Amino acid sequence: VYVFDTPGQPSVFIRTPNDRRILIGGGANADIIRRLTSVLPFYSRRIDMVIVPDTDAKNVTGLVEAVERYSVTKVLVPEVTLMSLGLSTSTDPAYEAFNKALEDRAVPVAQISPDMLLSLDHDVNMSVLFPADPASFKYSKASGPSLVFKIEYGSTSILFMGSAAPKIQKLIASSSDTRADALVVSHSLSASNVAKDLFTK
């Protein structure tokens, strides 16, 4: 598991024991290409799955570059978005460019639904902890539908909290198993950024 400090939002790249390759988020510019070439052979242009954390340019802009440079087998996009919730009147132009790149290359696209469980490889699973069903959580622009997930491989687990607001963290702590060997966040671990419920459950 590689966590890249890409501009905008961090990106996560996973290589499973059977060399399945999963890219989650792409940051705000083409820096993701440099990061990927640092961990993949220069001649290898395969990514098995791209997962889009949300529709914000901070996560999507680099994914346009990745789709144009690499052969991508499948893409997962969020079902719950600011636009689907009525909190935005349009999608981000970067997200529109990303969808256009997928269409041009005929890349299969599926949606990430709340509580989804993905099998990334044999014994490697990804649990979607957020976004939640809109009927069970009051969204706002400050507490938007960005992806929070947990990767498990055997007895090892990593919780990726991203930049989820404390309100979202409290919901996840009360409704999901947040025990993990490692926690990855996109901000500092200050009292104002992290809900204590994550550590006291």
C-alpha cells in the first residue's frame, strides 16, 4: 500500500499479492504519474481498478492523466455526490473531463454504493464505510460524501479516513468496526480534526 502526498488530496495505490493494481484518487494535477512511475516498472501501463473518492477536482484532476496514460480495466465512481444530494447545481469541470476520458476509451464504469464490500483480490477486501445512505445522514458541503474505507488482508487492516469531518467520523465510529492496524488521514491529528470516538470505541 502506497499513500502518495499528491497536491490537493492524497492518493492511494495498492498492489495485491497477485499484482492486482488499484488506484484511489489522483490528486489535483499530473503529479500522480510521477508517483506511479516511482513504484511501477516504466514499461508497465496497467491499472486494474480506479476508484474515485468524490467528484472534487482535488481528487479527480490527476485521474484524467492516469486514464490517458494507463490501460484501466474498470472505474468505480461515487453514487452519492453533492449534485445528487442537491447541494451543487453542477459537477466539477475536472470530473466532467474525467468522464469524457473514460467515454473516449470505453472504460467500464460502476458506482460505489453505501456499505459496499469489494473483493480486490483473494483475501484482500475493501469495505466502504462512507458515504452513508442519504436517508440516515444529513449531508452538507462541510460534511460532503467523500469516500472512507477499510482495507483488510488476512489479519491486517488499514482505515483510510481521508479528510472526513469529525461529524462523519462520529457516525462511522458508531456504525462500523473502526479497529485497524493503521489509520490514514489527510490532515493533522489535532483535537479539532479527529473525533475521539475513533480511538475510544
